[in-house]
Amino acid sequence: MKIEIWSDIVCPFCYIGKKRLEKALETFPHRDEVDIIWKSYQLHPQFPKDSDGVACIKYIKESKGLTQEETLAMMHQVQSIGKSLDIDLNFEKAIIVNTLNAHRLIHFAQENGKGNEMKEKLFQAHFSEGLDVNHSETLIKLATEVGLDSSQVEQLLDSDQYAYEVSQDIQEGVNLGLRGVPFFVFNQKFGVAGAQPLEIFEKTLRQAYDDAKQVIIMNDNEGPSCDIETGNCE
């Protein structure tokens, strides 16, 4: 079973949604048959790629027109959800940056069987450690920590490799009706929008799996046909 997930590194609900899906998979009897595919989405593509970014709380406060107290109260609510899932959402340290390079790195990691590990490492770096997930040295260090080759990652970041794939992911999500992230699609048929409660993920896993395992019921009679091996028609 395939689960495609559209998300951005700097989205706290994407991190929360990831953890809730993983929690649902812990009790899913067919979890070994699940293939997770990370799809790119950029919440702040307008940020210059060479920018050092903006402090998360400052950005939220100004972009939403909130007071400092309102901003901190909103962040505290999200932090409480994170704590229930053992996530340290340290908004005081987090930096909002352009995430194109991070998404290109995730594409590279997926091709090398390290997509989930790379995604988790980037979430931790951004939300818990306050690292700049657009900075090349940071990305190279994180990539090597999940077992990727540092020289290959350096070459990747010095090129525009996977930039097209990132843009294609975003367009595909838009075509599917994506209005926000995270956005989960199970077997290209069942969608879950947002960081839904655990029971929604559990229900959708069962539903998607059962749907994929439906068999065609044949009647007892067999009509004229052409044999696929010999090509003979009778």
C-alpha cells in the first residue's frame, strides 16, 4: 500500500501529522506492506534562497497581525499537541527559510532508501534544534547522519537536481485539490487533509488496505477468449 504525503519542513502540523500516522502504523497489522512517499510543498517559496530566514515567532506575529501575547498563546497550544507525541516544537529557536534545497535533499534520500529518516532529521533540525535547513553545511551534516554520502549531497546542492521534481510535486498536489499541508493520499484514492486525530489515520489505513485487496468474483462459465501466452483465440 502506498501513502503519499505532501508537507513542508517548516510546518508544525506536518510534523504532528507524520507522528500520528506513524502511531497508527504501529498497530496496523499490514504495516510492513506500506510504502511512504514524501511529496514536496513549499509554504514560503517567496523567501530568497540565499536568505538567513526569519525567526518563527516574529514571522507568525507579523504575517497574522497578532500581538506578542496572542502569538505565544497560539504557539503554546501547538507545542502542547507536540508534547503528547514526544515532539519538541521549539518555536523560540525555529527559523523560517526557503525549503527548496531541503526538499531536493529528500528526493535524493528517497532514491537511496532514506526518505523517512531524512524527513524526520529535517523536522528535528528545524523545530527542536533551531537549525537553518536551507544552509548547505547543515544539510550535508544531517544527510551524513542518516547514512547518505556527503560528496554526493554536496554535488546535489551545488546543482539544480530535483528542482523540477519538487515543482511537479507541488503542481500535482494542487491538481488533487490540496488546500493546505499536510495532505495524505492512500493508494491514490483515499485522502486525509491536515493533522487529523489518530483514529482517522487508523480508519483510513484499514479502508485503503481492504479496498486494495478486493478480488474479482468470477462466474462458473468461461466464454471465448484469446490466450495471453500462445496468442491463440478460441
